[in-house]
Amino acid sequence: MTDLMQKKNIIKKTLQVGSTTLVSRFLGLAREILLARFLGIVEVAADAFNTAFLIPNSLRKIFAEGALTAAFVPTFVNLFHKEGKEKADELMALAFLAFEGVVLALCILVCVYPEVTIGIIAPGFSAAQVAATIPCLRILMPFIFFISSSALLAGALQSVNHFFIPVVCPVFLNIIFIGATLACLAYGYSVEYLCYAILAAGLIWFLAHLVQYIMLGFSFRVPEPETWRSFGSVLIKFGLCFLSMSVMELSLIIDQRFASYLPVGSVTLIKYTSRFMGIPLGVFAVAFSTILLPHFVRVHMTDPKRLHFYLLEAMKFVFWVTIPATLILGFLSRDIFVTLFVSTSKNFPVAMVSTAGFLLMTFLSGLFFFSINKILFSLYYSFHDTYYPTLIAAIATAVNIVSNYALVGSLGLIGLALGTCFSGVVQTVLSLLFLKHRHKFDLSMRQFFEFAVRYCGQLIALFIPLYGLYRACHAGMIHVCAASSFASFFFLQSFGFWLWVGPLILLTFGLLYFTRKAFAIQIYFLD
């Protein structure tokens, strides 16, 4: 495959995965708005459900979509291309029995001893909060079994460049989630009804992957002795990847643990603010790194030095996307919570808007680092290095814990967010240093900083007039809607706000794209 074809394929697949993820994230946003209306913010039920859902959902990101994918995909791709589909089928059967057996045992253990699990995740919970969390946790815990099984099958799908089913399933999860929440609001069902609906969505998720796996000609074969060696390699990588691929999720769990000692509602507020940061992170960074991982594996097998070039261009591309996203979301942070939560639910106190907005801005300050870390770790795993990512992740996690201890007492929730961002920065710096000194990578930092300076010049040149345009549109809306209290509320304090702000955001990225050559901005993945 030529370089141009490879680039087009990467961008095409990233757009496919990213666009589907964007739909999923918007549906996820709708579900959070409905959930806030159903459970409230400063309520015991809200903290209870969000904690119960956090446990299997975080395990999904850590165990299934993180470490398991990073350890399994490179080995499966190598085996599939070098020894054929039959050997890959044997590895799948062996991995499925081993990993899912452990996951099933973990589910049973948590369901039998839920108080212990809650005590680890949220040690500051009151007796009422623990009692409310237990039934939700017991229903939701098997969700991780279905999702981790799907993650294994998704590894096989990715090996033949099939990404549709893995990225479309979260969309269906959110649709079922939204439908169940609406039913709870309309008919007064308990939160347990919602938990059962989520569990059913997990089952559908698994069946969709299984059907596609079989349709692509894969199967489950009895493993031969040499397959055990390949599986041993997967196990070693998984053990090392378990921490390194889970830093962001572990940081949020650590934040949750500290937040459980803060006033009721703190756990829920952390979840909502991290959710908005997760929109650009999931739509772009996760999608991009997902596509790059199998590509990096193939490049390392054929032309390893080419990875140096891909690192520089990936850093430029991530910077190009995340910096304006950070500035725009940070500028609109207060409006996000006013228009999407306060306007739709009396259960979101107006007094919490400023805190939520500032908390979101704090999380966003680490967006570039969280995003590039996904790419950097994919790079490490492409040449089967799991030791240094694990070491880096351990240091970053320790930094997060120490930062939380130091900052939460004086800054509260803001201190938790600062600690998470600081650990992300540490992870990026260490990842680059180890690439340079241990793997002799040419980081081309001079070229990157020259690009960053030119790009900042472009941002300043465009954002000043765009800010003036925003203020003019805002003033125009106030004038036009002055005669109608409903119109004023809808277009300035509710969903209608995004009907005129959304096009301005699209205009911003369009101008950044089409004027980039005037500022000598060159990015491999865009040119």
C-alpha cells in the first residue's frame, strides 16, 4: 500500500470511528441531562447510581478497551498475518476462556461482597449512600462480562480493518439508556429498572460482536501447544498494560475516592464535567489512536524508522485539534451547564454552575496531554514495549494521588482536577523522554515547537475577530428576543443557544483548516 493510500485509509477510518463516536457522545450527553432530571445532582440516589455504574464502566475501559486491547491486538495481528486465520482462531478461543473466566469470577465476587467494593471506590460514603449503591452495583456488575468479551472479539475485527461494529455499539447503548430513563421519568420506575436496561444493552453489544466475528469467517478452534506461547505473550503484555493503558480511568477513580469525602453531589459533578472533556477525547484522540495501533504494528514490521515521522505528525495533528477545542469549551463552560442542565432540570442548583464551569475548564487544561498520551502508548505497544508504559503509568498515578492529597483540602473538587491534569503532563513528558533515550527516537521537538508557534499565531489572528463575531451575535440575539421572554430563554439560556453558537464553532474549525497554508501550517494527516 502506498504512503498516500495509507494516509487516506487512516483518515477515512478515523473519520468513520470519530463520527460514530460523536453521535454516541451526543446521545451520552442527552442521557446525562435526562439522568440529572431523574436523579438530581445533590441527591443520595445520584451519587449511588453513578458510583455503581462507574465500577463496571471503568473496568470496561481499563480491563476491556484498554489493557486487553493493547495486549491482544498486536499479537493477534502478527499471528493472523504471519501464520493465518486458523492460528488466530486458536488464540481467540484460549484468550476468551482465560480472560472471561477471570472476569466472570470477579463479577460473582463483587456481587457477593458489594460493601467491600464500595468501600474501596467510595470510602467516604454514608450508610445511606452505601445502601442505595448496593442493589445498583449487583445488577450492573455483569455488564463488564459482556463488554470485555466484546473487546476480545473487536480485536479480531480490527485486524481486518473492520471498525463499524465496535464503534456503533456504544450508540445503541446510549439509545437504550435514554429510552429507559425516559420510561423511568414517565412511569415512575425505580433506578433498578434503568440498571436492568443497561445490562440488556451490554448483552446486545456482545451478541453484535459475536455475529460479526463469525460473519467475517473467524471461529473458535481448540488451541495447539504453540498457541500457548502466543497466549503467554498476551498475558505478560496484559499484566504490564493493565496499569499503563488505564491512567486516565484510574485518575478518575482516584478523584471519585477523594470526592466521596466531599459534600453530597461531588461524585456526580466530577462525572458530568469529565463527560464533557471526554467528548473531544473520545471523538478524536481515542478514535485516532485506535486506528493507528494496528497501523503502527504493520509499519514497525516493514519500516520501523517511519514511526519517527508518524510521531511528529500525530503530535501536530493532536495539537491542531485539541487546542481550539480546549479554548472553545473553556470559554463556553458556564453556558454548557446553564443551557443543558439548569434549563432542563430543577435538580441542578444554579449555585453549582460556576463550580461546574471552573471544574470543566480545569480538566480541559490537560486535554492535549490526555490525547497525545493515547497515541504515545499505542506507539510503544506497536513495537511490543510494555515495560516503560507501565513504569510511566505507575509514576503518573502516584503523582495524581500525591497531588490530590496536597490540593483537595484547600481547593476541593478543583484540586482533584488539577491533580489529574498534572499527572497527564507527567505521563507525556516521561513517555517522550523514554522514547528518546531508551528507543533512540528522533522526537523532532524543534519542528513541533516551530509548528506550535505558527499555529498559535493563526489562532490569535482568527480568534480575535471570531470573538467579536460571537459578541455581535449575542447582542443581536438579545435585541431580537427582547419582545419575547420565551425566545429570550430558549436562544440564550436553553438548547436554542447552540443553534447559533454551533455554526460559529464549525466556522472556527473551517477557517483554521482553509487558512492554515497562509500561516505555513503543514500537517501530514491534513495535507
